[in-house]
Amino acid sequence: MAVTLEQAQKVGCTCLKALLRFAFMVANNLVAIPSYVLYLIVLQPLRILDSKSFWYIEGVLFKWLLAMVASWGWWAGYTVVEWGDDVKAVSEDEAMVLVNHQATGDVCTLMMCLQDKGTVVRQMMWLMDHIFKYTNFGIVSLIHGDFFIRQGRTHRDQQLVLLKDHLEKYYRSRNRKWIVLFPEGGFLRKRRETSQAFAKKNNLPFLKHVTLPRLGATQVILKTLVAPQENGTPSAGDAVRKESKSKGLQWVIDTTIAYPKGEPIDIQTWILGYRQPAVTHVHYRIFPVKDVPAEPEALTNWLYQRFIEKEDLLTHFYETGAFPPPQGQTKAISREMTLSNLWLVAIQSFAFLSGGMWYCLFQYLYHCLF
């Protein structure tokens, strides 16, 4: 099939735009991430004198870094429409966020749509695959106190012990409020076949748009962070007992991400922007943690039910282009999530100015010493 001049020009324009976006992303990383690290090195005395203020500043810088990632997709036309419960109402409370996992773009989508949720982004902790530690953003997540989990049966028990220790050491001491995890334990395309085989063997529902979740990390988080009075358990971990002012984990936010035509956006697309502008849809449902069972079998059933509901939500979305209305209502209400271009330009400018400042400072020190 012959390629017309117009088609060739369109492809050329797309490639040029992708190249320019990639160059900007590289430059952005080269100035923003080292600046984040250097600011926190300089502020180490404050960490000793006033730990709360130090982690407040770190949280602000962390939020700005995530906003920079969000800006790459926002300026490519990858926007978000939100459905279901309004999570801003619980943005100042402690919450666990359960998310379905389809592609690397899921994390970028969350980085974008949580930007306007008050203090959430700067006070959240992420659970992510250990391979993320070795990416360009790994050093930032390490400093921020995110937890890197190794997948696989051979590592499972040890990782859950490490997760409990990590939560007790870092969650409240750094004033974290939301913790985000992907209970499926991997991307949909990688886990679907295994999950369906497990479901068939154990007489569980056949799922196409999600996989059956794993219990381990969810159970550890609830045991460690939920205050005893919330779920009736005799103990909810040292992290709660050590911090008497904390009410403990109060909410579980069941978050469902849906892409147009079921085609996920991956990190490469997010960066290069070669896909046409698209709207990602995010559905929230909030559960009081007191309604979440503590016993392993009951918790497993509760968690399975959440992902069966996700399957129904996604099936409805792919058939109609919208999520169904809440029970008892006749119409589903959606909210278009927006970011301020002025604010995004401001934080990008701050990153590049910071990079220039650190460069000049090191040049000056170098000439003074040598």
C-alpha cells in the first residue's frame, strides 16, 4: 500500500514530537532528581532538629516531582475523568488505596489524578515492584520511604515481614496518610491466564478485565496500621500504639482504572506522546475500615468481592463508555480532573533553575578547591 505525502508528513511530525518530548523528559530528570537529592542532603541538620518540618519539605518536593511526571501526559492530551465517591472528602484521613493494574501508565495516571487531592501526594506511600528501585526515579522513592516488594512464592513470606517492619519504622514517623498498592501482584496481561486457571480450580468467578488479588500485603497493612477499636482486633501493630494521636487507618479506597477500548497507556506512550489524546477513567469507592473483616478467610472473600465488582464496572464501561450509577441512583456523575498549566510551568521552571543553581555552585566550589 502506497504511503501518501500527507501520511508521511504526519508520521514525521509524530516522530519529531516524540523525539523532542523524550529530550525534554531526559533534561527534566537530569535537573529535577539530583536537585531533590541535593536539597535533602543540605537539609539533613533540619532532619535532626525538626524531623516533622524536614519531611514536610521533602513531601512538597516529592509532590512537585510527581507533578512533573503528570505534566508529560497532561501536555500530550492524556487526561482523566473521575467517577464514584469523592475522595477529597477523606484526603486528610489515613487510607489504603487498592488499584487494578494493567500497565506502567497506571502509576502515572495516579500521579496525575491525585495531584488535586490536598496533601495526599506528598504524604502517600507506594508499594511497587522491586525492579522500580533501579529506574531513574528509584532514588526518589527510596528517600521518600516507598516499599519495594519482590514478587514470587519464594520471596513472599520474607517480603511480608519486611513490609511490616517498614510500615512500623517509616509510616507514622514520616507522617504518611495514604498507602497505595496493586493487590493483583502484576500486570493484567501477565497474570490473567494463571488467575483464570486458579479461579476454575477453586470454583471462583471467571474474570477477564482484572485478576484475583493476593491477600498478603493487604492483610499486613491492615494489621499494622488499623487502630484496635476500628476492626475489633486485640492488636493493630506497634505503629499505632506508638502514635497515640493517630486514629489509624480509617478508609479503604477501591480504585478502578479504565482505558478507552481497554487499551492501557504505558510509560513509553506517556513520555513520547505518540498516541492520540485519550481520556483515562478512574472510579472510586470508599469503604470504612471498620467494615473490612480482619480474619484471613473473611478478608480474602471481601477482597475477591472488590475485584469481582471491578470486573462488573469495567465490563459496563467497555460496553457503554461510562461507569454504572451507584446503587439506588439513576445517573452516574463524572468529574473532569484538571491541572493548572501555569502551576506545571512554575514547578518545571523551579526544577531547571535549581539545576542551574547547583551546577553553578559546584563549578564555584571546584574552582575554589582546585
